[in-house]
Amino acid sequence: MPSKLLAPAFFCLSLWAAANSVVAAEAGAEGGQPQPAEPSWFDLPGDDLRYLLGASLSYAPSYPGARSMETSIKPMWAARWGKWRLSSSGGAGLMGFGAESIGPGSGASRDLYRSATLRLGLTLRLDSGRRSSDAAYTEGLPDIGRTLRLRLYASKTLAPQWQLSAAWSQDALGRKGGAIWNMDLAHRFYRSSDGASELMAGAGLSGGDGRYMLSYFGVPADSQAAQRLGRSYTPGASFSEANLGLSYTRALSPHWVFNSSLGWSHLLGAAAASPLSERAGGYSLGLSLGYRN
């Protein structure tokens, strides 16, 4: 294994070992008996049409690896009808899918298989790509066209408060988007006695194949960007980022829900080595508010 992949691989294995340790400890303490589901304001049972409308405010790096920070306000929405889900980024979790929001991601999704502890499914979403004229750091780079991404996701409940998830996302139209993968471990630290608020934490790894890394972190030798930067860069498949996150969600009423989040990320491998990356580490802050029926 290349030396640049040893640290991410060790981190990944450490997460898995820690999760298994927690499972064993909790199983021993509980006599191996499954725990009853807790009532919560986040639970929305039934097959009726459910929706959420809201907005999110974020303060984050302008792009992965940027020194500059930017503040943005975006609309947020989500809908669920039976096993079908439609959502923008962050909408599913705020709507109240609870643990169900771990895995599918944004877009149109449907579970293909589900048991008490395991779920598998597919998501289809629009990827807006990139225009080189949108930012100074991409000036002179090839554009990346809009495309559809097909995402296969899986999540496994390791213990009542622990969940492991993984996903593979592929550019379905072959427009230079390549493939992306990620793995995340989430833990619920706290839930109020009335089920109206909870505190979640998570850690994860993500990466991409050669096509994805070349499109988003590469600098073609014949591009104007190579002349501007004084070098070209051709990355290969690599882990691209490690991240940590903390999220607090509270149902202000049966209809209004609030979320605040804090995140930290660190570029890895070929992404960190790219001349487009100004710094490896960065943090983000987020606030969101939504109304659900």
C-alpha cells in the first residue's frame, strides 16, 4: 500500500475497531437484548405525504482547500411519500427522518432492502459540475458539465446509538464527474427525555477515482491554469478528505425544527498535494430552520 494511504487506512480501521468495541460493551451491559424504539418528535410514521420547507445559513471555505471563507444562504426542502424521498442538502435530516437521513443524501432516493439494522438503497441527484469562470482559482481550467449521479448507499446500526454508513456515487452520463466514495460513523450522544432535541457527532472519510480527482484537483498541462500556476498536476485515485462534525437538532414545535452544526475537514492524498489547494484544513458553521407539515 502506498505510504500516503497508510494514515487514512489506519484511521478507517480505527473507526471500525472503536465501533465494534462499543457494540460489544453495550451488548454486554444490556444482556444482548434489543432496546425498544424511543418516541421522538423527529419520528414521522405512516405513508402520507410529508414535506419540509426552510432555509440554511452557512459559513465555510469557498471551495475545498481554499483560504477564503464565504457566507451563503440557501433554500432547503424535503418530501417523503412512503419509501420515496426527495430532498436538498440537509433537508432530510431536518425534516425528521432521524437515523433514516444517514445514507441516502440529497436527491431522489428509495430503499431497496431494509431490516431492523441494515438498509441498502439508490439515490439519483443532479450534479451542477463546475464552470471555470465562477472563481479565480478555477480560471483557465476545463469546465465540468452538469450531470446525473447514481448513488448506492448502505447503513448499518451497530448499536442503539451508533451507525456506520458508506456510499458509492458515479457520474451516470460520463461528463468528467468520475466516481466518489465515502464512509461515515455517527454517534448520538444525547436525546432529551421528551425526544424533542438530540446531539449527534460523526467522523468520516471520502475519496474519488482518477477521473474525479483529475477533474476537481488536477491541472492539465495544456490549460491556461498550468501557465498561471507554473505547473501541471495529474492526480490518481486517492482518499480526498477526512472530516469531523457535531450537530444539534431541536424541534421547536411539532412543525418548526432548528439545527446548528460545526464541522472540520482536512484534505488528504492527491487533493492535499494539488496546486489548487491553498490549505489542507478548514472548518464550517451552519444554521438551518424549517417548517414541516
